[in-house]
Amino acid sequence: MITFSIDKLKKEDIYLEGEAPPSFLEVPDSEMIAFKGNIHYKLHAALISGGILVKGSASAGYEGLCGRCLEKFRGEFGNPDICLFFDKFEGAELDVTEDIRTALVLEIPMNCICREDCRGLCHQCGTNLNKTKCNCQETAPGYKPWDKLNDLKL
């Protein structure tokens, strides 16, 4: 849980830095992505304009399967611009756990890519074009593969 004392905050700004296990995300691992290592966060909380402003960043590592070439790789995702404002708060502590979790989960890549210039697989033979060039013929200009569907009878 990521919490801090409101009484302490009334005296001085609070800086929180820590780690949480991958289970913090409450997102199950899948074939495409598995969360590795701890989640790291750095937060700064301050009283401002009648409320509490929490700013900071959070990041996590993962092992993914590239959506283009199907190779395993390690990556990192995170939210470097977390900015939360609480104008209503009760009790002695403020719990920002769910807000940090949400900010981080929204940054999980929907389609993992090993690198921006990944060339993927050849659509004809399946060769990984990052490793080798295949001998498949380039598609002729004007070729429209969906035109074959027009030949189907209803």
C-alpha cells in the first residue's frame, strides 16, 4: 500500500520512493506479456490550493512476445507524469495505491514491439525479416487479395 500521513504533510512535503511486487498491478501474466521485477515509484506530495497534490512517476519491467516478429524480449513501461489532486480526504492517512495502480496499468502496452524498427515476419513464408531476407516475390502493384471474395456466391 502506498499511503502517507496527512498530519505529517501539514508540516512538510512528503517524498515517497519504493518498490512493489508485480502482483501490485493485479494483471495476470499471459503468453504475450509477463511482468518481471518490482514496480518502482517516486512520488512527491504537497498541500496546495486547499487540497493535496501528488506528482511523480512509476515504472515496471516485463518480458513480452513481439507483436511483429514473435521473438521474446525484455522491456519497460511506466508513467513518468503521474499527477493526482485530492480536494476531499478523510482520516489520518491518504491511500494513493489504487490511483498509482490505475496510472500504471493504463500504460501497459497493448501490442508489445521489441523495437520501433522491427521488420516483423514475411507475410508469405513467415521468415523473421530482422534476421534474414527471404526470397519471396514482392506483391505485384494493383494486387488486391480481397477481390477473391467477390467471386464467392451467396
